[in-house]
Amino acid sequence: MYRLTFSGDEDLLDVVLPLLPAGVHADGDDFVAFSGAPFPPAVLQATGGAVDEVPADWRHRQVGSGVVISGVVSIRAPFERASGAPIDVVVERRGSAFGSGSHPTTQMCVALLLELEPGGGVADLGCGVGTLAIVAAKLGWAPVVGVDRVPVAIEVARENVERNGVQVDVAVADLAVDDVPLAEVLLVNAPPPVHERVAGALTEQVRHVIVSGIVSHEVEDVVKRYGERGFKVAKALGTEDEWIALRLSC
Ligand SMILES: C[S@@+](CC[C@H](N)C(=O)[O-])C[C@H]1O[C@@H](n2cnc3c(N)ncnc32)[C@H](O)[C@@H]1O
């Protein structure tokens, strides 16, 4: 059994994930992949990572314990150790589907959601493999729905929902054209065109929109779109590399 350890960003993962059928696990700031056969040269070249041989027994291959957000929510891969955090979310990611929990936008959305008292429904718009929707359901929000335009993401999201034993309805939908599902809280970790469409669809049912997937120069326009529908910034978070997350409330 071989282990590959490398560092990089989401763009690199988009390139190498199709070549790593067993998936990639976050381990602190690094990524780790396992393979029973030597890794393809293309993967080694793209990642510049280090390979070492490890025992085939899965217990010896456990890596990290995912991420823990605000000391309350742990998000980890199936092969990672439980951290002991009160809410333990186990998600698998496959192919180009997004949502291992390792991205700061996902983590900031969770941190903002944790500041709300659960009560009512949540819609995760651009749900990827269902990570945020599953967190919401485990926190006690109901009903919870999620949509994404990538079919494989929804396929994996269904598996993740079952794996976590929660009630979440996920479906394929393109938020550029399809109806926008609404709820008391919307989780929208998605690019600006999705925010434009969501803002245009808001009704009185929606109390809070947790917005991410945007960088600092996109904030003004996104805030303006939601502002036109009566939503104001209640809390803002950001990372050094410019990712922004906002809670907008009305
Ligand atoms: C940054 S990822 C967030 C995934 C997940 N919510 C999370 O935080 O882990 C953005 C997601 O939005 C989805 N997306 C982008 N444009 C979309 C659209 N027009 N309709 C539906 N989903 C879309 C992408 O497929 C991707 O899964």
C-alpha cells in the first residue's frame, strides 16, 4: 500500500482527483491519498508529493481527524479518526464533487450557522456532497434540502446523508434556470451568479442567508443584490486569501 502526501489548492484537486479513485483526505494543511498500486506518474508530477509505503491494514492508514469548527462540529472523511467533537459529520468526496469540509468557505458557513438557534428549515443551494446540509440536520434544523447541478455530487450526497443517518432531501438542479428551493435559512456557498439568482427569488419565508463562495472584490455586488431584497449584513468572516462568508438577515 502506498501513501502520497501533498499540498495544493482546489484547482490541483480538480486535476488529480479523477486519477485517484480512492479519493483524497485532508490532513492538516496537507492532502493524503492511498493506492494499492504505484501512483501514476501524472499524479506524482502534478502534486510534487512524497510517497511512502504503509501497511495494508486500514487501522494503520488512518490519517488526521478532519476539521473541527468552533469546537462543536467535526467534518471528516470515513477513514479519519473521530475528533470527539459533539457533532460528528462523516463525508466522502468523489470525482470533481466539492465538500470535504477542508475548504475555508465551508468552515465559515458552519461557523455562521452555529450562531443561529435551530428552528425551521434549511436549504443548501450548491450543496456539493451535502456537507453543510448534513451539518444543519445534525444541529436540529428541519426540514433540510440541498440541490446541486452536478449529478455525481448529488449521488455522493445521498450516500453521505445515509452514512450520517439524517433526513435531508437532495436533488439535481441548476440554480441558473431551475426553481430556487427556499427555507428559513439558506446556505449559499456558491459563485456570484448563483447569489444573483437566489437574491431574486427571496420571499418573506427566508430569515437568514449564509453567503460564501465569494472573494473580497465580489462582496459589494453580492451584498447589494441581497440588500435590494431587504437583507443586511449581520456578520462577516474572511480568510487571509480573501474568501468571504457573510450572514445576511432581514
Ligand atoms: C464551493 S462549492 C460548495 C459546496 C458545499 N455547499 C460545501 O460548502 O461544501 C459550490 C457548489 O455550487 C455548485 N453550483 C455552482 N453553480 C451552480 C448552479 N448554477 N446550480 C447548482 N449548483 C451550482 C457547484 O457544483 C458546487 O458543488
